Amino acid sequence: EAQVTQNPRYLITVTGKKLTVTCSQNMNHEYMSWYRQDPGLGLRQIYYSMNVEVTDKGDVPEGYKVSRKEKRNFPLILESPSPNQTSLYFCASSSGLQQYFGPGTRLTVT
Amino acid sequence: GDSVTQMEGPVTLSEEAFLTINCTYTATGYPSLFWYVQYPGEGLQLLLKATKADDKGSNKGFEATYRKETTSFHLEKGSVQVSDSAVYFCALSMSSGSARQLTFGSGTQLTVLP
């Protein structure tokens, strides 16, 4: 089954404690992306990757890092999380014709 | 920059009512337009799309027509069901027919009552 998986689905952490949210897709897509969803703001793109070792900033990249060492994986790294990064995060991959979204990771930073 | 404006929610309808969710866009060229749906606790799923002016996207009884003259892509359904309760997002892409680099609207929560 074609899918995008994210882990963990839920995470509560404290300010400053580094964390990684994993994202994996099994569709051999070149393009992958991370979004955050906040009430009233829709989805905003954090980072995207056009292919292995090719990443670029989206609209709200501050406080986040990504890497793309393999085609299937695109982890999101928060080196020093802060409360304003409390949000719902979605990973997506695209064949070009549509984007496929993961189930989301709800992150709370206290 | 490019942007998408959706009607504010939440929208509450009775089963079998007619649905319209307005969406307008601002873009420097001719974008591809999308509607995504997010059911509770899930990620977004593509509902329908249109890649050029006057195209009509349709799926599961939902329709939207790409209107260049009014820069709009309103979502409609003739008779909603309880199972249509979800958040609906309008989005655009300037990547020449592709679904990459999406710009989303703020989303519209729809609740359908039995």
C-alpha cells in the first residue's frame, strides 16, 4: 500500500530538548516536504526536498533542520524546541501529480 | 506573493443540504488549483484538482470549476452527508501542472448534522 508514515504520532517535550520526527514514503517519490498546521493559518511549508541531498527552505524554516540522505526518508529535526513550535506537523511526498500526506505528528513543547 | 483565501468556518449543515465553500486566489501566473480534505485525526487527502482555466474537477459528488476571470475555485456539493464532515483546504501550485510547492488556504471546518 502506498503510504507516508510519520513517527511519533504524538510527542510532548520540554524546551531545548532536541528531537527528531521521522518521515518515510514507499512510493519512490523524489519530492518530499514538511508542513506545520496551526489554527486559522492552514498549512505552511517548513522545508522541502527535490531529491536526495537537495533541500530548501519553505515559508517558515526558522528553528528546524532537515536531511535527505535516502530517497525514502526525510526527517525533521528540532535542535532546541521552543513553545512556539507546538503544532501539528505533516510530512508529504509527491509524484508531481498530487501530494500524499502522512497522518501527522502532534508536538507539544512545554 | 501567491495566496489563497477561503471562506471562514465553521460551516454547519443538515444532511442533504447544498454545500458551497468559497475559495479565491492571488497568483502572478496561472496556477494549478486543488481541494484537499482532512478527516478527523488523519492527514490531508486530495479531493479534486484543476490545472487550467475552465477546467472542472470532480470527485465523490464534489465539484469545483477553475474561474480565471474571478480567480476562484469554489467547492460545491449538491447533497452533503454526515460522512462529509471534515476540514477542507483550497490550495494552489505555481509548479506548472504539478502538485509540488503548494500554498494552502486556512481551511474550512464542515460539520454535517443528521
